[in-house]
Amino acid sequence: MAGLDDLYREIILDHYRSPRNRGELPPPALRVEGFNPLCGDEITVYAQVEDGVLRDIKLTGHGCSISQSSSSLMSTAVKGKSLEQVRETIATFKQLMTVHEKKLGDDAEDNDVDAEIRRLGELAALAGVVKFPVRIKCATLAWNTLTQALDELPA
Amino acid sequence: MTNFDPQRVRTDIPLMRRVINGRPITYLDSGASSLTPRTVIEAMDRYYENHHANVHRGVYQTANESTAIYEGGREAAARFLNAPGGSGEIVFTKNATESFNLLARSWGTKFLAPGDVVLVTEMEHHANIVPWFQLREAHGIEVRFIPVGDDYRLDLSRIEELMQGVKLVSVTGMSNVLGSINPIRELADMAHAHGALIAVDGAQSVAHLPTDLVDLDIDFLAFSAHKMLGPTGLGIFWTRADILESMPPFLGGGGMIKDVSVDGYTPAGGPTRFEAGTPPIAEVAGFSAAVQYLEDLGLDNIAAYEKELTGDALTRLARNFGDTLRVIGPADTLERGGVISLDVKGVHPHDVAQVLDQFGVCVRPGHHCAKPLMKRFGLAATARASYGPYSLVDDTDVLLEALAHAVEMFA
């Protein structure tokens, strides 16, 4: 049975209480709003991209501990990375929110998934969210919003 | 309270045996849907096991029985509501939401002209807002809102001004967020004095307060069976017989016609005009049993008991949590039902509900389909606990224990 400790890991609570990279960036930084109409969670991502690198990222918004800590954790994971690395991190995280569910279900050895989770570092604290399916959309809100921002970049 | 014993109600409800996360279920989400007594489930089973056939027009035995069961539901509803014109005024729909859509699309389209005003309130469920906005798009009506005051009651100080040009007042009997019970008779008198009609959203009130249509003197009532111990998939629409007869059909198809030819159709008279297609017959059987069950308990008894529960909960929430927790709704039990919306400092409603689930406590986080009201109080969401006739003071005990845990965890 999934317990509260699986969901509310200390790192998550820490990022919820003290969110990193809060604030806004002035134009020409990208600004994209993410919205979860079901629960009213809102996140605005500001992304400053130069020479194919995500130089700075800031976030505003409000929502539950999972959506807010996930956005904070995301900002620390992608800040200063090349866009290629950012997209890889997004893909790995989204993988964690889907494929990982199977592994949790049958306890099968899956070294690939384990390795990927390890590579996510602090972000791995969010792995327990998949045991609470209705909360996955909370965890992925910021990531989907960042993806949208990157998609708006001129080719 | 001679006939009323919440412990006995609990034993009548199979779902009360559920264990959630190792703890007995503490069901505090009756505002979203009530739990179902065995007699209601059995009535539906009995229908499928002994009588099932399509209603109306059949000549064989079971078809006649099914028709009698279905039409019996109208009798039960008319009795339950003290409908002045009897069972011919009861229309079965899919839910309270469809009842409002029927009202807006049928009555609204025919009787409202561009510029006519429908007056709703800031505390309405989206079911009593969106159909009017849709009618505004299609027919240019105006939708106006009665504001809600800081005391969580309708602010009627400017009501004379708001009533200008109003053709319909459409208001909830009890807020599904605040628990506030609205002065329906007073509003009905006001509406009628201005030549307007009045519709009431009874979804939150019919299972928790007596509803007497003659006393209330309203013109339309919408509610759902599943919030009054009945099954899902069934709503009720009531209006006075003369209004009903003046309303054009809403959904077209079988069952709602008097005649069809290659040239056109003539709609049936009475409530069946609004019941196109095979209706939810088993659900109506369950609904009749739910009405019987509520009548046996006595709505006055239920109202008095839930008032006690609510008063106790409000007192203890204030005492145990002080400024950490804000109740979004009246602080006293005067004209107030057992719906308690909570805003916990530093803990998002979704996290509150998640922690409570670990204690087997079922509450609802979110905007409760009342976003204008949420905006009015500067909130995105609340965590809402709501009582039913099977609720106990023990449920409040577990709620308080779980809330304390949530507060501690996020402190």
C-alpha cells in the first residue's frame, strides 16, 4: 500500500516551503502560463534562452505541494543546461511519471529505469507520485509548461 | 427524534463496511454524492430480477409492471415535494444539471427575449450558471448576479435595483460550498412581485431539509437522485402544470411524441414530452425507495440532527485550530446546512484531502463547480467536508485527528 511518505518526501516538502527560482524575468525572456482547470493550479514559467542554453528560469504561480515542489525541482534541474539537455531531462522525468508505474506494480528488476531515476538526482523524490495517479497531473504541470515554452522558440 | 437513529442508518448502508487504508471509512462527501441504503439497491435489483421491460405501450404483464414502477416514481416525488399539481408535474432527467439545461433551453428559449434578465447568485453551482451563459450567447439575454456578502449570505441590500428587468430568479436552496441556506420563500415573493418566476437548485437541500412546494411558492425545482440516497443517472425537474404545458420539447426522439409523420411531429403532453428515449427505469425504482427511506427518517429529524453535527464540528474546528484554519461559510448553524469548506493555512486543499484519505476520511478538494464563488473569496479551492443522515460525531473526531496531522506535516 502506498503511504504518505512515498508522496510527501522531505525534499518535496522542503521545495514546497522554500521554492527555488521564484519570480519573474523581463522580456525578451519567454513567458508561458500553465493551468490545470480541474484543480485550479497555475504556473507561469519564465525562460531566458541564449545561444542554445537555458541561462535562467523563474516561476510564479500557486497550487498544491506536488505541483509547486515539482516546478521548483524542475527549475534547479534545468537551469544553465543546454536546450538539448533540458529536453532530455523533461523526457526522462515524463518517463518517470509513466513507465515507472509498471515497475512499482510488479517489483520487477529494471536496471534501465533505476539508472534513469538515479540520473534525475533530487527529482527522483517525485517518483512516489505515480503511486497516486490523480496527482501525476500536479507533478507534470510545470514540465508541460516548460515544454510549451521551448516549443515557442524560433526554429 | 423518535424514528431517527444514525447508527441504524449506518447499518442500512453496505458501503459503511468499507475499510480505507486500514481504517473504517469516514465518509464526509455527501455534498458530492450520498451513500446508498440497501433498500435502494434492492429496489433496483428487484426491478431487474422480476419486472424489467421497457416502459409505456407494452401490453404484456412485465411491461405493465415496469410502467407502474416508473410512474410510481413520479408519485413518490410529488408526495415528497408536496407538488401542488401532483405527479404530472414531475419530469425525470439525467441529473440536476440536465434539469437546468431543460429549463434554459425549453422555457428560456421560448419565454426569454433579448435583454431579458436571469438573476442568479454568486454562490451558484456551474449547473445554474453555464446554461444561462449559453442562452446569453444564443438569445442575447442578460445574466445578473446577486452578490454574496462577507457573512457568506446573499447580499440583498440592492435587490430592488437588481430585480429590474428580471424574468427569472434562479437560486440555490443551499450552497454546495458555504452551506448557507437561502431565504427561498422571501425570494419567491420578491420575484413574483416583480412579475418574474423563480427556479431553485435543490441538489444540496432536498435530502437535508423539508421541501414543501406549496409553502415555498416557487415555479421550478431541479435536483439529483444520487444526492438524496438514490442512484446516479437520475435527475428531477419540477414545474407547475400550467408552465409545463407551455414548454416546448427539449430532446427529441421516441417516447416524447403524440404523432410523427413524414411531414413532422406533434409532441406528447405532460412530463413525457421531455423524456425522449428509454428512461432510467431501475434508477426511478431506486429513487422511490430513497424517497421512502428519507420519509421514514423524517426530513425534520435529519435537519435537526445535521444541525447538531455541524454546530459541534464548527465549535471544535475553531477551538482546535484557531487561525490555522478558516471555515468558508457561516460560523453559526442558523440557516446553515452540514457543508463545511475549509481553508487550511499553508496546506493546499489537495494535500489536505490526500492526508485525510490516509485516515480513511473522504472529503472533496477543489472549486466544487462554483468558480465565481471561489473568486469572490480569493480562493482557488477548498477542502470540503459534508454530512449526511448516517454521519456521526465520531466522523468529526477522525476528521479533526487527520486535519491535525496535515497541519503538522506541512508546518
